[in-house]
Amino acid sequence: MSRIFLAGATGVIGQRLVPLLVAAGHTVGGMTRSAGKSELLVQLGAEPIVVDVYDRDALIAAVSAFDPDVVINELTDLPDDVADIPASAGSNARIRTEGNQNVIDAARAAGASKLLVQTVAWDLAPGPDADAVAGLERSVLAEGGIVLAYGQFYGPGTYHEGAIPAEPRVQIDRAAERTVDLLDAPSGVVVITD
């Protein structure tokens, strides 16, 4: 089984991925920037790794110390309220550019053989967020990685808890299950929708 470093382990999909990966026999290092979320990661079955994605040197050291076979990047920087998304486009774009590049650099430095990174399965309006998504996809494919192009999440803990959003969409638990199934997939963009 693999050693898997999961960036974004306490996020909406990360919290579902950790127990699935552990149940499949993998050892999971769950990254969070908040020391207060370490106990949650332990409860989910991960080894907590507290590091900020924007502290490149600390991230490289943390990933290298964990010595993963696989690195999964499920990081986003989204607000709690869906109505605030337009105002946070800059911070989410930054995590997809600078943050993602730091994860790639750390995966490379650690000698990880596999890289899977989250993006969206719909076209974004021209601007910083769309540019960041395009750059993320190029950088992941250049590493021989897998781009996980998710539809809009719905289900418990998502922006769409009580209603099903427009397509493309994917139920959050199904998205996590499909992600685990893709650990051995070849490089490319994989659209994950219902």
C-alpha cells in the first residue's frame, strides 16, 4: 500500500478521503495549516502534518519527511458562504497557482511517483480564477499528474446541502470514492461528475 500526503485533508472532500484511503490500507499524512485541526485528522485516521502551503521551504521539508508515494492536492481557498465566492477569487486563484506550484515542488523533492490535483469541471469566466485553473492543469500534466476536474459538490457540508446544483455536479461522497479509484490512473484530465 502507498504512503499518501493529502493537502487539504480537513476540507469538505479531504475529510471524506482520509477514512477511505485508510480503509484501503494506505498510510495518510493529512496536511492542515491549523494546529487546531490536528485532532480531527487523528480521528479520521491520518497523521497530522501542520504546515502552510505558502511556506515553500517548510512544505518541502514536511512532505520530504513524510516520504510519500502519492501526493494529492485538494486545497482551495473558498469562503464559508457561496455568495462571497466572487470576492475571494484572488485568494482561490493564488492557492491554485503559488500554492499548487509549492505542492508540486514538494512532491518532486520528496520523490513522489504520483500527483493528483483538484480543479473544476466547468468553464470559468475569463479572469484570474480561469487563468489559475488553466495554469494548474498545465503544471500538473507537465509533471505526469492527474487533474481531478470535479463537478459542483453537493451533499452534507457543501454549498449545496439541501439542493442539487446545475450540471456539472457530483455528490461529495461519490467524488471522494472516485478519487480513491483514480490513484493508479494514467496522467490526464479526469472529469468527475454524476
